[in-house]
Amino acid sequence: MTIDTAIPQKKFLYVKNEEPHANRRKQILEKYPEIRLLMKPEPMTKYTVLLSVLLQIVIAHVCSGLPWYLFVPAAYTFGATLNHSLFLAIHEMSHNLAFETAAYNKILSVIANCPIGFPYCATFKDFHMEHHTCQGSDAIDTDVPSQLEGILITAHSYCYADRVLRKFIFIFFQIFAYALRPPCVNYSFPSSTWYLLLNIAVQIVFNILILSMGSLEMYFFLVASTFFAGGLHPLAGHFIAEHYTTDPNNETFSYYGILNIVSYNVGYHNEHHDFPTIPWSKLPLLKAIAPEFYNPLPQCSSWTYCIYNYIVNDDMGPYSRVKRK
């Protein structure tokens, strides 16, 4: 069997220009300096995080005794939605947008991390900051798929059906790509040792408590929720929608749909990259203040459709990302 060479895209979209957000931020602030007043933490975040953690524990306890044909749908719907919301709460706190004090944000993110089942918030913060400061940069921005992913998913595929299958499998197990890619592509020891140790210690204690108070099924519910949350789940569509593109002139996309309600407005992604110090609750206000900067930009209308389009559209794949040398 020979490898199909008629693949639309077999390399990343390399550009020489700088990422667009810093320049647009400068233009917006020159015209609307009052936007600086939005750059302060959102006090409500700590309450939504604590409520989400408590609710997830209760749901896991209630669902732990269900038969598998109810257990799995419950984990996919309720559990995955809550855990993905906690992913994005951790994202907020990586920008210090829950408290003025950085240490308090780290402590709250450790708490938010608990129902996810494995410690990751301490390492996520460093990698995510590099995604903002070095968007698309080779071997630095680990949000971009690796060359190995491109080879395995599309470059060495045999036909269209094979590529569709490989992309489906990738999306299904996407959570592992986001967990394993950063240390493989750009390994560095976390900048905050105490944060890492606290993250690991609290997660271990939490897992032991869950196993002792509930059952193995209760812990499996949390882990299954995390797995579903990062794969074929509507909320996981933002992983694709935010930066995957076939046009090197547009590398960040916003989504203004209803799913922002449970995802800390991460759909306002151009707005977030332009102003990463503005919390989730104020991003719609930012867009309302400066609509002429955001309304003309290409938008994503559906995260679910983004997943579908990524899988079936031969123009989309791991190479559909803008990179910089």
C-alpha cells in the first residue's frame, strides 16, 4: 500500500510577521483608555470555582453506584461539563484573575484541580504564559501540535478515510496530547516549586479521600469526566476553534455562543489574547466598547461544528496552525 501524497497541507503555516494581539491592544488602548479600568480580578470566580468543585463531588457520589449505561452518559454530560469548566477556571487563575495576590490564585487553582483527578495546574501556568508571549513560536508554544502529530495524523496517512479516522482518534484522545505535548516539546521545571509540590500533595490527599469516602467508582467518575471533557465534547471544541486555521492572516478566532456561560467566556478569544489581564466577566464589555476592532474578525459559530469540520475537512488537520521561527 502506498502513501497518498495528495494531502492538502503537509507543513505548518509559517509567517514572518509578529502575532497580531500586541499591536491591536495598543490601538484599542489609544482609542479607549478607559479599558484599563477592566483590568482587575473578578471576585465572583472564587465562588463559582468552589461551587463547581462541591457540585462535582456530589454528582460523583450520586453516580458512583449507577450501572455503566447510566454512569457513562452522566460522566459525559454532567461530569465532563463541570470538569471542563474547571479547566477554564484554572486558565483564569493562571492569569491571576481571581485574586490580586498571585499566591491566592495558585491556591484556588489547586482546589479547582482536585476533581480533575491528576495534578496539572502548576505546570499549565508556565506553558500557558509562553503561549501568550510567544504565540506560534517553534518549540516554545506547546499549544501548537508537534511535528510528530502532523506525521502520524496526516502526513503518513494512506487516503482520505484513513485521515478522517486518525483525526477522529486524535480528538477522542485529545486530552493526552495536551497533557504530554508540553513536557515533550518544551520541557522545563515549573518556575514555582512550592506551587508544584502543593498541587501534587493536595491532589494525592484529595484522591485518597475520594477513594475512602466513596468508592473506586467515584474516582473513576471524576477521571472519566476529565477524559470526556478533553475529547469529543462540545466544550472541547474551543481547543480547535481558537487557533486552527487555513488562513495565515487569521490565527485567533472568537466564539460568542451560549457555551461561554459554562466556560468562563473563553470563546472571547481574540479579546482574551489582546487583553489577558481582563477577567472572563468583563470580556463581553470589552467587545462592546470596541466593536469596530472585533466584529470584522472571522468568528466561530459552533464549537461542535469545529470538531466535526476538523475531522471531515481535508483542509484541516494538525498542520492547520500558524507558526513562527
